[in-house]
Amino acid sequence: MALLAIAALLNACSTAPNVSGDVTTAGFYKVAQGDTLYGIARKFRQTVPGLVRLNGLKDADDIRVDQLLRINSVRAATRAPAPAARASGAAAVKETEPDAADSEPAPRDWAWPADGAQTAGFGAKKGIEIAGKSGQEIRAANAGSVSFVGGGIRGYGNLVILKHSGNILSVYAHNKTVLVKEGQAVAKGQKIAEMGDSDSDSVKLYFEIRRNGKPVDPAGYLPKR
């Protein structure tokens, strides 16, 4: 996974996910013009070697403008927001507890994101894999909004991340075609992408559910088949 941007693939703040030069809803940092890995490491209290390892980079020069980088969320959480970030409305980089009014979807109040056999389960991976055919529909597992769409994270291919209530996110990777855009509201069961093999050795959907930035077993949310 390359791109210093999934610092915790989901630290569910409500800031716009494509703000350059800040940590995104999905825990990513988008490289801005003039950024260096050294400067990013200082900004978020990381180490250069740590960012290189975390993002699978070849070396400290292996970054480009608009690249998404994964950030260590625990250290980044200690960083105070810069005045410019507050003025622009960007959320502070911090751990947040679910808002009492923003109740999380009940377990089992979810739908399978794709038809097909589950070929890998939670444990060895942070999510599950569902095999299928190229072009097969991928559906939103629950109602929410599109937090991130992109293809810059090594190991995920064409990626969609949805934000749900209760600081929950769902992750859909290896898509052939993405049919939604950032900021768009989606309904449970809505077609959001088509299955593919982007950055994968086979056609499949890689699916995660994350709560407060931490991966949880989708089996606790998805209905029994």
C-alpha cells in the first residue's frame, strides 16, 4: 500500500476527503506542491523511515503531487491544527468519539456488497474477499456518503470508501469501474462500482468495515447467507 494516506484507513472526521495538505476523512494525506517526505514527517510527528515502510515507498523521494499517503494516526492525533486549517474549515487531526446523535447502523442492518463466494476471511486480512466476474456490480453495504474515490493506494487498486453514521466506514477495493464521486450520498444496495482486478491478481472485491478507524469483522455486520 503506497501513499502516506491511510494513517488509520479511517479516522472518521467530517472534513472533505480531498483537501490537499491535510489529513482526509479516510486517514490519508494528499501531497501538495512543494511537499517533501521529511516535511510531512515533521508536520505529523512521524519518522521518514516509518512513512517509507508504511506506504511501501522505494525511498524518501518516491512521492508526487496529489499522491495519498498513509499517516500513523496515533502520532498525528497529537498535532494541533494549524490556524490556516481552522480558517478553511478543515477538521483538526484528532481521534473523535461517535456523536450521540450520530448513532451507528445496527449490526445486521447491512447488505452484502457483492454476489459471489467469499474466498478470504477476516483475520489474516483486515477485511474479506469476494470472488466474481469482471464488470459484476458492487453495491453500497449501507447508506452513507462517498468519502474517497481514487487509485493511488498500492494494493487496493481503484478504491471507494463510504462514510456511515457512528464513525463507521466501508472500503471497496480492486474495482474495474467506479460509478460514484466524492461527497455523493448513496443508498443501501446502490450500485457504486463494477468488480475488477485493479492491483490484484484476480477479479474480486476486497471489502472492509472500519469503526473509529479500526478494522472490524464484517461477519458481525453482514446478514447470514
